[in-house]
Amino acid sequence: MPVLVRDGLRLAYEITGGGAPLLLPLCNFRWTDAVVERLARSFTVVIASPRGFAGSDRLSLARASGGSVAARLDNVLPGRDAALRPGGPAPR
């Protein structure tokens, strides 16, 4: 499992598929494989482990920032436009 280290903090993630980046925040690596497989047909799916789980360091509230998710995604997929989408239907 790849791990991104920034500012001394570890963030575990997985990337699969192709197409526009789709970040599944606050998920873990136990998502139903069928869901991720379906999304990966149309998107580059990035699953970032929640802080404090599966190789990601716990982030204290004092260090949390609103832009951290977007900044980390840019580190993983540099130069790619990405949208943070909280929900919606899966691609058909």
C-alpha cells in the first residue's frame, strides 16, 4: 500500500482505474470491490485511508485544515484536474 508523507504525517492510499480522478475520502480499503471496480471503469479512483487507520497517521484537530484533502490529492495525481464529490450515482 503506497504511503504519502507530508509535513511528517503519513497518508495511506490506493489508486486504480483510468480517467478523471475521483477521490473517495473517509473510506478505507475494505470498500466493496465491486463498487471500486465499477467506478474504476470511468475514473482514476483514489482511496485515502482515514487518519488514524490503515497506515495513516492520526491528525490532531489543531493541525487539520480545509485544503488538506485537495492538497494531498494534487501530490498523488499532479497536474490533473479533480473534483471532490461527496456523493452521487455510480457511472453506468
